[in-house]
Amino acid sequence: MPQPQTMNTANPQPPMANPVANEFLTFRLGHEEYGIEILKVQEIRGYDAITQIANSPEFIKGVVNLRGIIVPIVDMRIKFDLGQAQYDQFTVVIILNVAGRVMGMVVDGVSDVLTLEDEQIRPTPGLGSIIDTEYIMGLGTVDERMLILIDIEKLMSSSDIGLIESNFN
């Protein structure tokens, strides 16, 4: 007669977490490192010719035709007021899929993909009204590195960048 199976209650298995929930693509803007959720990234391309659009804000570099889709391109260095960007062989465009919309952001370079544990993510420090931290998910720490984790969906749908949606869709 088969023995009834017993459940091991001394060492229950935790529920499966989403393994990519805390994976971030890291990139550089000036001397700082930033991270965005890897699930929002569609592809990474070299900086190429961009068609400028008249009367657009300075941080909107223009648009590119990506396999038949017109994609607005935002220069993050200008958006974050980090000075004029020097475009070189390391400059890349990260193509994002945010809320069903394809858009690109110009960054100084891509570093790597990191998985951060919850204890490696610190809350955004309270900086009052001096600095707008609405788009910052938190600060990630990896060894001696500090990453500014950006909520790219909040940033790209904000009132100032939200112009992209009304201008190009």
C-alpha cells in the first residue's frame, strides 16, 4: 500500500518571484550611472542621423525611422540639464517600449545589465522641492557603485516629455 505523501512544513518553498523584476540596464550620463528596468528596453543602437523637428523642445533631438515606425528621440543629458552632450563612438540610443509606445533616449554609453536584490535598492532621499525626484525609483548599490534608478514610464509620460505623445502620435 503506498504511503501518503507529507508536506515538508519545516522548510516551505517561497513563492517564485519574477526573476527579471529587479534587472536593470545601466547607462552613463556624464559621470553618473543610471538604471532602467530591462523589460522596457527594446533594443540598443548606435547614435545615427536624426531628423530634427522644428519648434520642438531642446531635449527632443528629433525622430528616426525604425523599420517603418517613427520614433521620437530624447537626449537625456539635455533633459537632466547635464550640459551639452559630446556625441562619440560610445553614444547610443536606447529604444524603449513604454506603455505601448516606442521612443528612444540618447545616453553617453551603456554599461551592463545588473540584477539587484531588494536590499540593494535604497529609497530616494528626501530633497524637498529643490530637486524633482518624481522619476527616481531609488538608488541601487553594487559594490562601490551607486546607480540612480529611473522609473522610465513616469519620466516619459511626464507633462514636459509627454509632448512627445501629442506631437508624434
